Amino acid sequence: MRVLLAPDSFKEAASAEVIAQAMARGIMRGDPQAECRLLPLSDGGEGLTHALVHATGGTLHDVETVDAVGRPIIAQFGFLGNKHTSRTAVVELASASGLERVSPADRNALVASTFGTGLLIRAAIDAGADCIVLGLGGSATTDGGTGLARALGFHFLDTAGHDIPLGGGSLVDLSRIDDSEVPDFVKNVPIVLACDVTNPLTGPEGAAHVFAPQKGANAAQIELLDQGLANLARAIMQYNGRDIEHTPGAGAAGGTGGGMLGLFNATVKPGIELVLNLAHGREACAWADVIITGEGSIDSQTPYGKVPSGIAKLAQSQGKPTIAIGGTVTRNPHTVEALNKAGIVATFGIAPGPADLTTLIANTERNVEITCAAIAGTLRVASATAVTAATSPCESV
């Protein structure tokens, strides 16, 4: 049996690469004769850089940068290893400007900035990148990508011609955009935005109203941030005539999607489709007899642009079944039907029984291994039974 192990990360528990390794240990426990291939994935959020570098044999590069609240950190970008994309760099916003970098007590939705991600992109360009893949997901910010743009030379000025402070809270004071210090090659470098959401920049479904609460914003701050993003859209329209306010995906990563589309040579692609293409997912599915995927929570969002549904649809197109595991699994009929339609034939929760969240997170790798051992053992028995049934002579009754 050939098994492709293609999980996303289990948020706050383990990276996609660690989960894939735990899956492999479990498969070999349940079926020592199995062949495993590891393909850790990402839909554009946490783990994008490692997933693509791992899949393409690329390289990782450490950079001194800052987190979303300005504290010095070391983060990474990667160069892809495929011969046709050797100058393509991959950056994930979560690496420098991610929510998991900032403890709940230190989160400040009004001042959090993407400046650190801009420093990563600048480092990649300085190292020779002629194309950037930027993963939008897991951000601690609602600044419309203005911090990122500022790190690359843009100025965001108030009516007096002074730079406004970093963060989404100051965007209400933005009067105009100055690009006089932005090199042409920075403006023109192609940037592909890996994104799994279609939210617009502003309004009830926009970046502030939908995503800012998890970043520490209260009701009054949400309204201020939404007004600021609307003002940014107005300033971009005045700057170059681009209308980004209602563009699908503009609300991704606290409006970074909109800022990138408005200020740079950027395009949006569904994150999982982009990753599967660069990671040669089609070839990997063709090799496998069965695919096992997973993420922290298998729920109503899983069928729509997430890693498990993305790999399952690709596998389904080749007649290959996909099994999904998760830290938690929602089993309402609508979700189950949507998962089945996406190509996921079965789902398994990894929790061995009742336990508190801290314990479950601490035991994630062990529980993944145990669950995959049980799946492999079941598949091995099913395969042996099918062979026996096919070779046994028919008996007359």
C-alpha cells in the first residue's frame, strides 16, 4: 500500500512537517509493508514557507526583522528549489507578523503592523528574488499591508505631510501616498498572493469586522479600523486609480490583500491550489493508493479552500480516496456531505477520550501516530480481505 501523507499544520500544536512525520510513524506501526511519501502542505497561512521549500528541495534563509508589535525577532523566507522557479522566494505573513508571535496580553489591534513582513520581502529581493509568493493568513494585523509597503519605501502621509504611525488605527488620518523612494524593480516584481478567503476590504464581511476581534479589537476599535481601511482604499484610488475596496480577497490578512493589490504588481491565487501546483501534488496523488490529510479542526470551513479539501479534490480527480484526521471533527450532516463531495471518504478525530485542551495539544503527535496506526491496520485488513474474497472459489448453497 502506497500512502501519501499530506496534512496542514495543527494550529498551536505542531507544524505540517511534524504532523506528516507522526503520520508516517503511525502508518508503519499499523502496516510495516506500507510505503509512505510525505507532502506537508499549507493553504497560504502558517507553514507555507516550510511546505514549499520541503516539496521543492529549496533553501531557508534567516532574517533579522520585527514582529507585529515591533519586537526584534528572527524569521525566515525561502527560495524554491525547482529549476524553473529557482529565483522565486516564498514569504508567509505569519512568520513575522503572525498572531501566534504575539501573546493575547500583548495584542494591540490598532498598532499591530506588517512592517516585519516587508523586511522579509526586502531581504528576499536583495538576495536576488525575481518573484515573490506571499502567504496571507494568520496575521495579527489590520493595517491594510501599509507596514509592509513602508518597509519597501512607501510613505503614508497625513494632511500636514508627515508619516502617520504604523498600524491600522492611524489609517483614518491618511491623506496621500508617496512612492518617491520606492525603486521601480520593487514596484514591478511579481507578487503572487496565496489566499484562502474572499472577504472584501471593508464592510460587514471585511477585514476589520470579520477578523479583527480575534486580534484583540473591541467594537469601537473595529469601527475605527474599518473606517481606516476605507480611507486607505480612497487614498489608493487617488494614488493610481485602482479600486480595491470590494475586490474578493482584499480583506485577507487584515487588509494586506487589498494593500498589495493596490500598491504592487500583485495577483491573488487560492492558496492550496498554488501550493499543490508548486509542490507537484498531482504527481504525488498519482503515485499513491490512498491519501491521508488533516488539520487541527475538521469543520464547516474545511470543504472550502482548506488543505484537506484541496488535496482530496485533486486525489478524487484521479480516482484516489482521501482520509482526513483532525484534533476535533464536526459531524453534522451538512459538513459530512460537503466533505464527502470534496472527496474525503472518512474522517477521524485523534482525541483518545475526554481531556482538557492543554493536554490534547501536548499529546498531538502521539495521538496522530496512534490514529494513523489504527487507520493503516484497518486498510491492511481490508486489503487482505478483498484479495481473499477475489481468489476464493464460489460455493454452491
